[in-house]
Amino acid sequence: MQRCPDLIVKKMIAIIDYEAGNLTSVARALTYLGYKNEITSTAEKILNAERVIFPGVGAAKATMQTLQKRGLNEVLKDFFRTGKPMLGICIGIQILFEHSEEEDAECLNLLPGYIKKYPTTATITRTETLKVPQIGWNEVYQTKPHAIFNDVPNPAHFYFVNSYYPEPVSEDIVIGKTKYGLEFCSAIAQDNLIATQFHLEKSGRVGLKMLNNFLEI
């Protein structure tokens, strides 16, 4: 993908700061693409941003506790209600739902559904058992068209690090699926909200393409 030489895009992208790792990787990717961005936990900056990205790695319960401590759980809900584009990555897809099996965590409840743990007794092939967490590259199959997938091959490989996966109540919001012992939802979209279980910022050119698609929506 052609790198943008200058930060010519005026839209400010807020990256939610909730004491998680991997935030700077997303910031570097956005800067590479030519978009101004800021890692922030300030409510005013988040609500005034043109777009919000919630990335990172971590456990659902610890993530929610930090969000609640900083009041960011309500800020994220308020931003969602503005109708401006919002992107969740990895733990950022999991906290959108009602509840996670990880430490029995209550999540943001923006979407109906639950977060399930991979069954470790499942098998990938007759000779290979499921390793949890899933770490590495895996295919994502697009199940319905969406602007986030513009010019992205179907299927395409993306980078995963996860022990849990989303199980939405409705298939209507599912736009991508992946097989790892079982077939699971790996990308969702509803209204202004888009989220992926895989790491766009760690997925090379195809991940950058999807990030750029989100920034152009």
C-alpha cells in the first residue's frame, strides 16, 4: 500500500487508552497511512474525534474494570450513539457484547451476544489438537459485503491472538468467519460499529488496507 507522505487527513482518530498493550502499534499504523491520531482517555477528546478505535490485548474483566475506573465505559456508549464510525480490535470486539466467559465478566452490552472460550478438546485435523490461545495467521472468510472489506481478498489471512471468540445472538451482524477447531465469528458490523477478532495492525498489507477502509468510511 502506498504510504501517505504527510498527515494530510484532517479527521482526528482517537485511540482509547485503557492501560493495555499494542496501542502504539495501532497509532504507528494510522500515522503510516497519513491520519492524525491520539492515544487518549480524555472524554472530551474521544467524543470530539471523527472516529474511535478500541484496540489492544488483555482479559475482559481487567479491561472492563479499567474502563469503569476511568469512566470510559459510558464514554464509549456515548460515542456509539453519535453515529460516528467506531472500530474494535481483538479485546475491542469482545467487550462489545453482553458477557464474557473469561472470569465471568460483564461487558458493554452494545451488541446482543456472548464471548465463549475455545473448547480445548476440539481438533483441527485428525492429528492436530486445538492449542489455546490461538496465536498466528488464519483465514477470514467474508460472509457478506461491507465497505471494510473493499479490495480485500476473500478469504485473506490475518493475525490472531485469542483464547475466546464472539458468539452474537444474530447472524445479521456477522461479516466474517474463521475456522479454528470450530467456525466462529471473527468480524462484525452494525450501523457505525465495526470490529474484528484479528489484529489489523499486525496483519501486513491486507490489515493496513482494512484500517484504511475504516478511515475512509
